[in-house]
Amino acid sequence: MQKNMILCQQTNISRDFKELRCRKKEAEVEETLKRIQSQKGVQGIIIVNAEGIPIKSTLDNLSTVQYAANIQQLLMKARSMVRDIDPQNDLTFLRVRSKKNEIMIAPDKDYFLIVIQNPTE
Amino acid sequence: MSNTAVKQKRPALKVTKASKTLNVSSGIFRVNQSITKSISRKSFSSVGDSKVLDKSSAQTPKHTVQVFDENGQEVTPQPLYHPDPSVLQSKQGKLFTTHDTSWATMTDIQTTNASFAGPFTRSFFGSISASRTSHSAESVADETEDLLVKQDLSSSLTDVQGPIEQVKEQVMEYILDSVADCYLTETETFWLLDIPAVSVSGDSEDAEAVKKRNDAYIELCKNRQGNDKYVERSMQTFNGAPKTKEVQSDSISMVDKAIMSSTWNMYDSFCSGEVSGETAVSSDGKKAAVLDTSSMSHQPNPEGPDQSTSVVSITSTASSLSSRLEMEAFVLQVEEQPDSELILQSDKFKQDLAVMERVVLENIFQPKLAAYRQLPVIEDPDCARTAEDLESWTEHPFLEHLWAFKCELTMGRNVSSMAWNKRNPDLLAVGYGQFNFKDQKSGLVSCWSLKNPMWPEKIFHCESGVTALDFSACIASQLAVGMYDGSIAIYNTQSTEQTPIIDSSDCANIHTGPVWQVKWIDHETALSGEEKGETLISVSADGRISKWFLRKGLECIDLMKLKKTNMRSERRPKPDKREELFEVLISQHTSGMCFDFHPNDLNIYLAGTEEGQIHKCSYSYNEQFLNTYTAHKGAVYKITWSPFSPDIFLSCSSDWTIHLWRQDLLKPVLSFTSGQKAVYDIMWSPHCATVFGAVSEGRVEIWDLRVSILDPTIVSVTSPGVKATALLFTPETDCVLVGDSEGHVSVYKLENFTSVCSTQQVDTLEDIIQSTLASHL
């Protein structure tokens, strides 16, 4: 009986640790996002999942959806271009500099991260 | 006949009943022959009427066409036949006006029967007309059969020729008198019905053959009766009772799938197939399996984010007769759509965030970083030029403030030490800790990267204030930290853990005072020639210089104990040194503040004490000093050997002075004072032999001995209340880092400073020293 109780306690502890770690990771991520958002000239941050649905965004809904849809297409094209030239290569970062701002995109298999910044503000 | 047709026109109203059957779409083709006949006759009559009407109408404008010959005689052709207006002939005309017929019938029916529904379309009528024409053609044939009278034929023939105009018969006398010959000829036979006969008459030639054949057949039939050759057998198949059964299937949902096969698509499937597929080769020598691979790498999953889709492609063989044929299954990219939580917590995401942060900051700090790295600063074309740029154009050397490493964590903390990473010149470790005993608080070590000036890459919290730092050269990620409570810890900056790899808390003889300096010395290699690793040397306020090594924890042995020397004894130099030791002293040792190993000869090192003495010691001999340099009146805070000239070293102290020494002279060669504050830190410039920097309580000074030995070349005053406490030159570029008591580490660029490093500088330094010495004497 006591053994079982101890086991239960141990699993509870490990579960708590996992939760703590998760929460810690979340907190770190949140902190980093806040820091980026507070940098000079940053207009917005959007995190989009692989399907093209925005998970998190600091912009309004309409802009978010627009950015997500358009950038996803561009990303597919860019990645296809890079891999076409050399299939062992892969796209790691994409930057689009325009007159008014700069859009920086960090793509990945499961998501992509978009930051829009106007550095001359 | 036509009269009867006329008469039959009256009971045309009866057709209405028949026409009602026509309402049924399929019933049209089952209309009785009689009905069609009656209808057709009616149609005949109607057309006939119309024909007659046409004829009558045609007859009246006959006079318009007239033909004249050369003599002026009218030779307009006259119609040969003058029909009786009362006689109706319309039969043959029907053939040419079938459409009119049908239309006429239709319209008649329509007018007579209002119940005839509108939904019948024209095409329907057309089909009706087609059927009617067929029927009517038959009936026409019937009619003509009945009326095989020449007269009618001729009349119909003349009708065929079209409306023939009546010609005025110009009866000429000579024509009447002449005898006209009439020739009657028999036309060829019109076969109207031909049914071949099945019986032959007995008189004909074939009769014999036919009879024989008939007899033979009768015999055959007779023989069949009891013959064994012929067996009669009958069979009856049972027709199963049919039963209707209904099956309904779900609607087959079709999904369009398209793929653009590109180079990388094929590469992906090839790679993943090799990794995860189990190939079972069919061994029957059949045709090679045709691979059907489909990759779903970027296809949106229509099922929703939480379901996993696995794409399995099965290879199909061309002929699969054998049962032993094994199927190859290539499992491609089992995709699991991670939900948003997983994405946000993944390590890759954190990494991407970190990279993104750096990119964003690089955008902001780009001009500063470019200036730091001595790259030409490209002006942002979109950025407006400010008035500031035009003002700051001077000839004097000055320190240009680029940026400051600071964040809310480091606010208010005193910067005590800074160290560059030996391998990555962009990494900087800064230790925060108070110098005074009174305001001690917990310490902090933060590793900053040049790529992110806004937030440190790594933060280590320490229990007590950090007073000394050094990066190892062997293992570039190891950082040795000395603290105010005397403990030493070694951190691994690459790991994510907050705790040190090892610390000296287990050691029995740890320092009992604050550790003022730590250094990694690669001593073993120098001695033995092999790479044995580095040793950590530390000096602390308890007067010991210790060497640390790893046994079962950090353990140390003392290299040297800094013994106090009585100041009074100097004034009365005694020949016998031993008498000094008999003096009663509270403590045998004096605090060690700093040390520095000779850059070329690692056996020799200098140690500075709180009393103001600098001792030259040997690494291998821990009993006595080799030499003592006495000049400072206050604690010696820093000693540095010159990186260019092997005999020169600098020392700074709290007595507001900086001394330049030569190894063999026990008195300083040069002394520098400019402020009235204690000088906390000095450092030789790694680029130029005659340049060094110094920080005192309120100023940052850069001295260039070529320019002046009395005054610093650049003096930069810090903001009031802020003390500059640490100084670091950058190893590659011409920038200076200054740490202050507010927790800021400011980066300054030496502007308008000619710091070309060459051997000339060393010679210059030597010359200066020579000249100074000469002037002393």
C-alpha cells in the first residue's frame, strides 16, 4: 500500500515537473515575444501554423489574415525555388524589404513566424 | 374520292377525341392507323383546300408574265391543263408540303382542342410530324393504289410540274388541217407488289429437283424416329423468380489532388522512402513494380488540425497473378498536425524567436554595429538625416558612444568585471557585484552577444556579488566566476542550466575573502609541451594566490601567500631580513588585489597587494618573492603587462596614480595622474603599444604616450553619480567598453584616433622610456 502511495506521489511529482517546465517554456516564449514587440519600429508579430491559420497575432484580424495568406504563398514559392536548385538545401529565413517596412519571415515545417518592422521610425 | 375526303372533313371534329390520346407522350406512336388516315385525309383536304386557294390566287396574276419572240408575237407558254376549280387535287402535293400538313393539323387540333397543353415543344411536334409523315406516306401509297387510274395520274403528274399557266391557244388554221400522228407506247411495268412464291408448279423445270428434295427430307424425318443416331432430348431451364432489390450507396466524395513534381519532391520521397520503407521484393520475375508515390508535404489537411493523416502509397504490379506477390508499402511523411500549444513550446520555435529578435535588433542597430565592426556605415535612404550628424565633425580624437548593454535586470548593479570570450569575439561576459562591504546584494553574470544589445543571451544568478570573471581558452564555453564570499564557480555558458558545473563550496580551504581576480592559465602546456589543459589561478583578499584543479571537486593549493611587509621597516633598512618577521602583526597576510602573468614567460607573475606593493613571484617557488616594487600608496587595483613590450607593465591604484614600470627597475619609469579619484581599472590597447585606457570614478581616459605623457588624449566624463568601474578594449576593433555602477556597459568607438599598430610603436615606447630615464639622471 505504501509502495503504491509512493509511486503515486512520484508520478504526481514528475507530472508537476513537466507542467512546470511547460509553463516555464511558455513564460520564456511569452517574454521573448513581448521583448520583440517592444523593440523600436516593430509593427506586428504573427505566428501561423502549417495550414495557414494564424495562431497568435498582435495585429488586427483583417491584416493578420491578409499577411498570413499572402506570405504562405510566397513562402511556398521561395522554398520550392531553393530546393529546386539543390534539393538538399532548404529555406531558413526570408526578408522582404519594402518602401514602408520590412517583413521578416522565419519558416519551419510546422509553422512560420512573421515580424513586420519599420526600422526608420 | 376527293369528294369523300371533302365530306370527311366535316366529321373532323371527331378527331378531338383522338387528339386527347395524343396528350400522352408515348401514346402518339400508338395512334391507330385509321385515325392517322382520317387525320391525313383531313390534312389532304385541308391542304387541298389551301392548294385550291393557292391555285385560284395563282390564276389571277397570270397576266403579269409575258414572253415575246422576235416577231413580236406573244409566245408565253400557256398551261396545257385547265383544272376544274371544283375538283380537288392535292394528293401528290402532299409529298412536298408535309411540314405544312403537319403544322396545319397541329394548328387545327390546337384550335379545336383547347385542352392541348402548351408544354409540348416544337421538337415534339417535329417528332409527331415525322411519325405522321411516315404514316401519311403510307396512306398516300394506299391512296394511289386505290386510284390506279391514268387520268388521276396524269392529273397528278401535271400537278407535280408545278403551277402551269394557262396558255392561250392560238388556234391556227394550218394546225387544225394537218394530220397529227399519235403514237401510243407502252411504258415499262411498275412493280407495285412482289411476293415470291413458295410453291412451284408441277410443270416447271425445277419441279423435279424440288420433288426430290422434298422426298429426301421426308425420308430423313422418318428415319429419325427409331434411329440410334438421333436422340431427342429436351431441356427446360428454370427461370428464377426475379426480385427487385434496391441498394443505395453513399455519395462518393471526390477530392481533387494534384502535385507538381519538382526536383525536391522527388528527392524528398526518395529519402523518406529509404529511411522508413520496408521493401519486400516480389521474387517471381514479374514485371517491375510501378511506384505510385504521392507526397503530401504541403497539402492542407481538410480533416482538421487534430487528426493525423498518414499517406501510404502502395506499389502495384502490372500482373498480380501469383498469390505470393508481396506488396511494397512506402509510408511517406506521417503528418501530425501539431496544435498551436505544441508549436509555441517547441524548441525550434524558441530558436526561431531568438533569431528573429536578433534580426529585428540588427535592423535597429545596424549603423552602430557597422561602426563597431569598422564597416562603412551605409545610410538608410529612407531615413531622414538629422541635424546631429552635421555638428559632430571635429578633428579631435573623441569617444563616440555607440550603444550600451543594459536591461532591466542589470539596473542598479555595479559592473565589476568583464571578459571577452576567447573563441567567439562577439560574446561578452559581464559580472555584477558591489565592491563595498556595506551594500552587498546577490550577484549576476550575464553573457551578452553583440548581435543582441538589448537582452543578454544568458543570465546566471549568483548568491553573492561577482567580483571576477574569466573565460577559458581551452573550453571556450567555460566561465570562471569569483565571488565576494570567496567562492569560485565554473559555469557552462552553452547549457541552459542555471547552476554552475562545479563550484568550490566543497573545498576545504576556499578563500575566506572576496576573490578579486581569476584567470585561466595554460601553464601545463607551456611547461611540458603537451596539452594538459588549463589551470585556474585566483587571488583573494585573504592573501592567497591559489591554483585550482579538479579532483573530487574543485580543490586548490596555494601558489603564494602574500605576506605583509612592514612599511616602517623600509625606512630603516636592515641588513638582516629575518628581523622583520619578528614584528608582531595582526595578520601575516595582506590582501591580494590583482595579479598578472607574464605573457611570454608563464613562470613569472606579478601580484598587487592592498598595501600598495607589487611583488614579482615565481610560479614554482612559493616561499619568497623575487622582487618587490613599491611606489603606490594605496591599494593596487590592477596590474597589466604590456602586450607588445615584454618588460613594461602598468599598475593603477587608489592613490589616483598610474605607474609605468620596467621589469628591472624597482622604481616606476612614468607616472600618470589626471584626476583626483581612485583609478579602478587600466588596460593596454591590444592594437597600439603606446595607448592604454583607464577608468576612474568619474572619467574614462585614453592615454596615448606618443601624443603626451602628461595628459590623457581623450577624457570622457561620465554622468554625475555614475562611477565607471571597468574597462575593456575590444580585441579586434578600435572600440572600448566601459562598465559603470549603474549596470550599463557602454560601447565607445575611438574616433579620429590614429592607432596603427606597428613595430614603430614599440620602438616609440622604448624611446620614450629611454628619454625619460635619461632625463631622470
